[in-house]
Amino acid sequence: MRTQLYEYHKRLAKMTDFSGFEMPLWYMGIQMECLAVRNHAGIFDVSHMGRAFIKGPDSEAFLNYLTPNDVSKLKPGRAHYTVLCNERGGVVDDVMLLRVDENLFLLVFNAGNRAKDLVWIEAHRKGFNVDVQHVSDEVAMIAIQGPKARGVVEAACEGDVSSVGRFGCGYLNFNGVNCIASGTGYTGEDGLEIFVPNATLENPGNAMKVWDTLLSVGEGDSLTPCGLGARDVLRLEAGMCLYGNELNESITPFEASIGFVVKLDKEADFIGRKALEEQKTHGVPRIRVGVKLLEGGVPRKGNSILHNGEVVGEVTSGTFSPILKCGIAMGYVKPEYREPGIKVKLKIRERYVNGEVSPLPFYDTSMYGWRRTRTNNK
């Protein structure tokens, strides 16, 4: 499968397969692209992700049943991160939800879960007066991230970018193309995600127009095209989950340390409530943590996590961090080993490498990430 921007990637990027899509892995190199996003701005094609409009008089009630977060608190022009849970409290998918208008929502979900999520949504909409419109192949999606991202967008569009703040959403016009934009992203940095309408795989003109406009305007601000390799390293540095690694249908939001998406005090019932209430009361058998290596080595998914010679967990994602200059990982451990500073070892091939449990995100938030950017913009 391909996205609306495939022809651009094919000419300039090292390509890879991701969830069945032919996607750019890198253009200049993964480390260079990571540093470009942390220090300047990067632009990503994320059109492989799933997108569906959910609209109608029961759209709020339906989404409040479908997800554990409180959709009744989500005002028009706002967005939030949430999950779809099964009856056991396991995560069917993690998603972003935009409330574009009172009864118009845009749900953004993972590329590899496109078909599964749509079946899940369809299976649970009975009794709700809603319309679900799958638009992944009609609406392109571009992310621009980094401390200079908002400045580039302001120069490239007509519209009030300041009205699309962190987790806000609204409309911005790029070179005649009226797009939905949200103050979201998956790098830890400030920035926006832009949804380009009327951009089909057969006629991707609008997607190319917005992409080229941003690149042209951002040239002076070192706007760098980035591939999926950088995106994965950046989200790991930011301590964000990747579905299939940190999340699956047997892992609950409490275990994944994203319990903030579960609003047990909301009035509406939701799928998985009973199981999540029981886990909230009795505690979790495992918990997601970060691990920072204290010596050389690059952790990978499947590495064992040990404490005093005992295996206490397993790595779910690992990489080398370009800003920390060391190996970092996320994984699941027994809850008694969750506290930052606890010394552990990772078994990387046949080596036992020293590390310690680390707070998430891994980086210093006064130097990197959206909190740093917002402070500098004051």
C-alpha cells in the first residue's frame, strides 16, 4: 500500500515496509533527522495512519461508550489522546480524537489497525445514531514537529495558528487548500498535524501542494523531511507507546502507565469499565517503565530485564538516543521495580549491560519537548 505522498518519498528516501505500506525510513539519516526535530523542525508523512469521521446526534454518546476517556469534557476545537478497550480492559488500539464541531469528530488510529478498528467500531455502533466515514485514502495527514514548527506553519498558511494550541484543533488554509489542523503529534515536541482533504491516492494534488508549501516556506528554518526511523526514536525518547510493542489487547492502560485516559468517574458506561475498575482497586501485575543504559549497548525488543540476577521484566522497545548519547528502552517489570534509579541489567545478546530505571520522558524537559517550546514562546 502507498500514501498520497509516495512519489516524493520514492525519489528521495530510503524506503521500508511498515504495516504493509511503502514508507520512507529516512532521507538524510535517522540521527540527523531526530536532531533536526529536537532543535529545529521536521516534516513527516503520516498518511498511513487511519482516519475516520464520526458524526451525528449520538456521536458524543457513542464515543463515550467506545473509549474510557470522558468525551463529554471534550469541547469543540479540542482533541485528546485515548484508547479503545475490550471487555477485559486490554487496548484494542490507542487513538487521537478531535472534536471538530459539536457533532463532528475525527478519530485517528494506527496504520496496522485500520481494518480491525473499523470492524470494532461498526460492531459497537448499534443503537447509536451515528455515521462513520472512513477517509484514510481521501484525506492525507502531515505532521510538522519541533520548536520552529509553529513558525513555519504561521508563515505557510492563512488562519490563526495560535487558536490551534496544544491539543486544540481548527481550520488553516495552505495555498488554497482548507485543512483541519490539530496541536498534536508523536515526537514529544510542539507542532501540528494537518489533515488535507480531497487528496486521494489517484489524485494526490492537494497533499503535494500542502507538503511543498511547507517545505518551501520552512527551508530557512531548517525544516527537514523525516522518515519513520526518526519518528520511532523520537517517540521512544518521549516515552510514548507504540501499538504492538507497549500496547496490545492483553495490556491495560493502567499497566501501560497511561491511566490518565481512563475516567472511572464519568457517568457514561464504557467498554472495559468493570475490568478496569477491578484493576484500579487491586493493582497491576506489571508496569511500563523506562530504562537508561549506564554503559555501551543498544537494547532491542525482547531483551530480558534483570535485578540481582532475577529476570523481572522484558524490553518492548529499545534504541540509541541521539540526544542522550546512550541506549534507552521501555519495557514491563514487576511493580516493585518501577521506581526511577533502581539498578537493573539488560541481557543484550550474550552480554549483561548495566542500566537503571528512568523517568519518562528520557530527556530534560527544560531543554527538549513541547514544554520547553511553550516556555520559549512566552
